Amino acid sequence: SDSYPDLKRDSRFKTVSKEDVEHFKKILGSEAAILDGVTNETGEEDFEQYNSDWMRKYRGQCRLVLKPETTEQVSGVLKYCNEQSLAVVPQGGNSGLVGGSVPVFDEIVINLSRLNKVRSFDDVSGVLVADAGVILQQADEYVGKQNHIFPLDLGAKGTCQIGANVATNAGGLRLLRYGSMHGNVLGLECVLPDGTIMDDLSKLRKNNTGYDLKQLFIGGEGTIGIITAISILCPQRSSAVNVAYFGLESYEKVMEAFKEAKKQLGEILSAFELMDRQSQSLYHQASGAKLPLEGEHPFYCLIETSGSNTEHDSEKLNAFLEHVMSEEIVSDGVVAESETQLQSLWACREGISEAGQHWGGVYKYDLSIPLPELYSLVEDARKMFESNGLMHTEDETFPVKDVVGYGHMGDSNLHLNVATRRYDKEVERALEPWVYEWVAKRQGSISAEHGLGLAKKAFIGYSRSETMIRLMGKIKETFDPKGIMNPYKYI
Ligand code: FAD
Ligand code: 2HG
Ligand code: ZN
């Protein structure tokens, strides 16, 4: 591939033939379920959305997209692919940030967008059972009508799919309150590479009967099978939701504010997000949106509370605000007075990811770092770019525009985004393995919530021991002996 000079197509995999396409047509039984550039002249541009990722950084060359509508169809497709040694890439909403959801060479894309029915919801237990291809926002709206909330929320909610959320073990904005997929997913239905359906759509919270195999698919990034349905515990929706946005003088003050928020807001705290000045400026420049506070502050935080009693929550939040203002922990702040204002405060946080690539390219790092040192990475990265002369915020001849830090402070999860004017090998060489070494030295994780995909595959050793990587290899081999599932990625 021209896109990946360092990678070689695995010659064990067959190239898709006209006979293969005929076979898939029989399994799927509908024109709408196949995008076929093998037996006809379908142009490159029709494949663009399946071949290239959200950041336009990774690009494959697939000429066949399959969109099964049922678990049985997924099973039929995989069984055939396994027999014929045809490599596949499971694909959800294609919002992943590590190049995991697009082919590297000519792998067949198995897109799950048509497998999208809610199967059941029980408003007593809060258990939702739904197909993998249901879009996150739609799942949340569905359970919302019955006063529940999907236990995950993230900026890509309008496009990402719940099956893929499980496959990536997505973290998002409220993990602090509701916990991770590993705890909330009660059951899965998966199709193994040989077409076997593993039906573990349990609705039980407790089930200590043998190894918990579904956990391997949670965060498995489509390397051992395809998730076709999930069963997940949805908490009660809170009737009182408040959002506050603060400006702070230093990172030390941010840590103090977090400590106070836990102490004073405890059980109603549902998000504590961090944004630095540069990230807010980038968001403002890219979107044109007005920032909530007058003047600039080195740091900003977004706090959300969710509870069942409006009066009680407001009282608590006001007491907290009074305290952090009078102690000068926080310099300035605003509390959302309406739903519109609440949305626009959240947009200041959720909009950063997209703003990062507004100038042409972006290098994204998603890291777990112990809180006291979390922000030093951003400062060190800036120093690094200043000393090697690659960064300038105004001068367009410099490849790097700015370095910004933000993220899920409540989970010790930093997002380091290096906004560039183009994808540039020199910038990449300056960042890697520098970032990974920095994080490993502090016993952090080189991928907190986005996964490994193609982007981080080579760096797994910075976060996992050789023994663990060897065991992971064995698991992969057990489930997928022919290696057809999402090859060239993960491990
Ligand atoms: P895709 O990108 O299509 O696929 C992701 C991976 O899962 C691929 O490896 C793919 O092969 C595999 N896969 C997809 N479907 C299946 C399936 N049914 N079975 C098996 N494997 C499958 N992530 C976070 O964790 N937290 C955030 O806060 C967050 N915010 C984001 C904000 C923005 C603006 C964007 C663009 C992305 C964000 N992400 C975040 C990353 C991304 O949204 C998540 O990783 C999400 O879970 C991916 O869902 P998707 O449907 O787009 O999957
Ligand atoms: C977020 O929290 C996402 O906004 C995306 O995880 C982070 O783009 C990023 O680096
Ligand atoms: Zn995130």
C-alpha cells in the first residue's frame, strides 16, 4: 500500500473474487446490503466513507462493504470469510481515533449500521438489550423516554454505535459516575470468526460461573469476533442536572477544586472535566463560538451534578461554589441557567476534539497519568516543540500550530492534542516515542480509552509486560486461528 510503506499485505489472505461477491449476495439477500466495487465499477468516492477514518489520517483500499441486518447474516458472512481466508474489518460509526475501524489494505468492511433494533428494555431493572448497530444517542433517547440514561456519553454520540462502544470499551464524560463498560455490560451476543454464535446475552448482574468471556470482547476492538448485540445496565435518569464552568489560575487549583468537588458534591457529581486555556482558544477559533467567561484563565473546569432533588442539588452546588470562590480556588465561574446554556457549556468541552484538526492535521494522545503529574506532559510537550523550532501559533510555515491539554480529570485521563497545519513526519518523530516514554516513566497508560487500533499497536509494550502481551497473542490465536479479524492492528 502507498499509505503504509512499512506494512506488507499478508499473503495468507485471499483477494475478493466475483464468486465471493455472489456468495455474499446470497447470504445478505438485498442490494442495499452490499457496496460492491469488485463485480462492477463503483467508484473510489463511494468507498471513501468506509475506507477513511474520522481524522482522514488512515486510509484503506477496500472494494467490498457488507451490511448485515441480522446476527445470522453476520454468522454466514464470517463463516465463509474464515473458510476462504478473507480478511475483515468490523465497522461501526467510524468515529474511532486510532485507525482501528478502517481497512489497512483490501480487507472487507463489515459495517453494522443496519443491525440496529432495540430488542427489549425493562424499566424495573434498567436492562437494555439492543443490536450492536444502534447509535449511542438513539439508545440514550430510547431509554430516556422511560426515565433512564445510557451509562456512557461522549462527543461522537450522534454517530458512534453501542456495539462499537463496547468493542472499544469507550470511557467518555460520565465514567466518573457510572463506571466503565466492564461493569455495566451484563451480556453480549458475539459471532466468532468461524461463524459460531456465542450467545451470552445475560441480564444478570451476578454470574460467577467460570471465566467471564464477554470481558475479552469489551475493548477487543474487533480482533476476536463481532459483537452483534449487547445487554447493558442503564441507571435512572436524574431529574436535576446542573452544569458549572470555571476559570482557574493554576493546575494546583484545579486539583484543589477536584478534591473539594468530591468532598462537597460526592454522590451527585457526574462529571469533572479539565480544559486548558489553549484548548478553549482553539475551540473558539475553530467554531466561532463565544467562550462563557470574560477574560482568559490558564485553566477551565466543567462540573456536572446529577441528582433526584433539584432544591437539594442547587443548595449543595451553591455552597460548593461559595466555598471555592471565597477560598480563591476558582477565579471565575458560571452555572447554566437553561438547557441551551447547559448545552453550550458542554460544547466548550466536547468541541475541542474536532477543533484540534481544523488547521489540517492533529496528533492525538489519550493517556492515563497520575493526577499530580497529569498536566506536566502538556507543558513538557510545549517546551519540546519550542526548543526544536517546529511550533508557532501564527506563522503558517511552522508545522505545529498549538499543543493543547484537556480531558477527563475525574478519571486521571489526559487528552494531549497537537494541532498541526499538515501531517508531518518530523512532528511525528518528535512526538513518538517521546510521549510514550514520558508516560511509561510515570506508570501511566499509553491508551486510556481510545484503544490501540493501528495507531498505538507498536507501543503496547510501554503499558503491558511481555508476559501479558504473550498471553494476549494466545487469546487471539484461540479465537481467530486464521487471523482474519481486523488484521495488522492491536497486537
Ligand atoms: P468505529 O470507529 O467504527 O470502530 C471502533 C473499533 O471497534 C474498530 O476497531 C472496529 O473494528 C471495532 N468495532 C466496531 N463495531 C464492532 C462490533 N460490533 N464488534 C466488534 N468490533 C467492532 N472515545 C472515548 O472512549 N471517550 C470519549 O470521550 C470519546 N469522545 C470522542 C469524541 C469525538 C468527537 C470523536 C470523533 C471520537 C470520540 N471517541 C471517544 C472515540 C470513539 O467515538 C469511540 O471509540 C467509539 O466507541 C467508537 O464507536 P464507532 O461506532 O464510531 O466505532
Ligand atoms: C474526548 O474526550 C475524546 O473529547 C476525544 O475522547 C479526545 O480527540 C481527542 O483527543
Ligand atoms: Zn475522552
